[in-house]
Amino acid sequence: MKLKICGMKYPDNILEVGSLLPDYMGFIFWEKSARYFDGAMPNLPQSIKKTGVFVNASQGEIATKVAQYDLQAVQLHGQESVVFCQELRSKLAKNIEIIKVFSVNADFDFDQLHPFETVCDYFLFDTKGKLPGGNGTTFDWKVLAKYPSQKPFFLSGGIGLDKIDLVNEILKTDLPIYAIDVNSKFEIEAGLKNINLLREIHPKISTDNSRIVRTNIK
């Protein structure tokens, strides 16, 4: 199971967390976020995919950040349309992953996902709240039983060590869960991750990833 640690902000902490070799590390480029990143990017192991998180940013801004910080993935956390994602895909190198985020509640309409399947590599499901992300709460994962696709997705929203048993339970299903995305539940303060808590999470997550078929558009 892949692990994404999001909301990184401070260079020394970034390097410390990077030493744990998560699969993805997220950097938020939305200025209203307490975890807004605008510093120098430390040198990280090449195995870590640096992911830029954007909220209704222009395609030009996204492309600029990808080049500036040598990002390997972009996460779209706003109201980006299918056309926007398609045009962005044409502007980025083919190896840059596009992750489209959807905020989920009990009334979420999964039919809206279908047009996005051909224009992004992954979905990410977070909890619907006042902010585009970082609400620190978990939605009712039972709603994912309605998921109609085989597009792999990231599972996010208030995941902490207290949720690991639930994580392992949902990983036993046939859902194409590609990665777990953690953030605020592993922090000392906004953007500053608790390295000791993060050391605990990976050994506690167990699954057989052989059932996941990656259906990227590349």
C-alpha cells in the first residue's frame, strides 16, 4: 500500500520525513492554507514523488510550479473541470501524474467521476467540509461501496493511528485503493510532522497490492 504524507512545509522536517521514504510527499501551493509552501525544496530521495497541491490554480501556475520544484504529481483540490484536466495533461510531461480530488459526504454522486477517468491518473477522496482540504475529519467510508470504477484512488480525510484498524478493514475489500493520504493527525503544528508517529503508520498498514490494476492514461 502506498503512503502519501501531505502538507509539508519546513525544510528540516521535510528531510526528516523524507528519510522514512514515503511514496508521495505533498506540498500545498494554496496561499490560504496554514501549510502553504513557498520555500526552497530540499533534495529528497528520487523514489519519493513530490506532489503539488493546487486549488483552482491556472494551468500556467501549475506548470510553473512543476518546473520550479521538479514535481512528479499534481493534486487538483478545486472545481477543476474535465476540460481543464485534459488541457493540463497536454501541457505537462507524460510522466507527471494528475490526481483529481473529490470531497465526499453521504450524498456524494459517484456518477460525476466517469468523465474524469480518461483525464487523470488517480482520484482522491477527502471529507467534504468548509475548506478544500485539511478538515481533519473522516467521512463514512461505507459510501465507497457505491464506487463504480476501477480507477485507483487515494483515501484521505482525518486518518490517524486510531483509524488504522478501519483502514485495514477497508483494504480487505475489492475497492481499488492505491494509497493512504495522511496529514493533520500526524502533526505537532500545521505543516510540522511528528516523525515518531509517522514511523508507526507504515508497519501497521497491511494489504496485498496485487489486486490493484493501475489504469493510468499514459
